Amino acid sequence: MKIGELAARAECDVQTVRFYEREGLLEAPARESSNHRLYAERHLERLRFIRHCRSLDIPLPEIRELLAFAAAPSQSCAQVDALLDKHIVHVRRRLKALRDLDRQLVALRARCDGDTSHDCAILAAFMDASSESRPACCSADT
């Protein structure tokens, strides 16, 4: 199949296919005499694997590791488990950071009283924030 068909079947852009090829995650396909790329089903399977990993927010270096593990199926699952455990920790840290961000934004939004007769409290907080070590919207007990 040609690159357009591969991309369509994998539900991604042609540029995504080319990117994964450049990154070495997707092996280079055979070429026709006209120099068009010819992809096989194995390319589609691998591309779907990569895209599924990306949908789980797994970064490219970890996908490389998973692909290496998949290429050696006789290896223990312990390494895959460890990689996934590390990713779970990363996701939980990000969730905490997003919850903290949510609290900060809600506190910042609460500063607005809707009164246009004075300067915007939210903009003032943004201006003041550069001189503080903590975001201006948040007190120590938030």
C-alpha cells in the first residue's frame, strides 16, 4: 500500500507516518521503481501500536523500548511492567499538577468582582506575579 492508504488505515496524517519513519520507529518501506513507498501490513500494525501508545501519552523513547521488548517476546514482562509503572507515576504527577493548576485558576478567577469601575484584579494579579515566588492568585493555605 502507498503512504496515503497507510495513513488513512491508521487514521493519521501522512506527515505522522513520515515523522515516525524519521524517528526510526517505523522501518523504511520498500520502494517501487517509480520511487513510491510500498508499505506492508506489518507497517500498519506497527503504526497502530505506536499510535495506541501515543494515545496513552507514552513518550517516544518509551515506545522505542516497548518496540524492542515486542521484538524479543521471550523476555520477561517485568521490564514492560517497570516501564508502565514509571509511566503511571509520571501521569499521577501530571494529574496532581493539573489539580494544583485548577485550584490556582479558580482562586484567580474568584478575584474578579465584575466591577469595571476599577482595574481588573485578574490582570493585576498577573502583573504582580512576576515579583512573587508563588502565583499571586494563591495564598499559602490554598
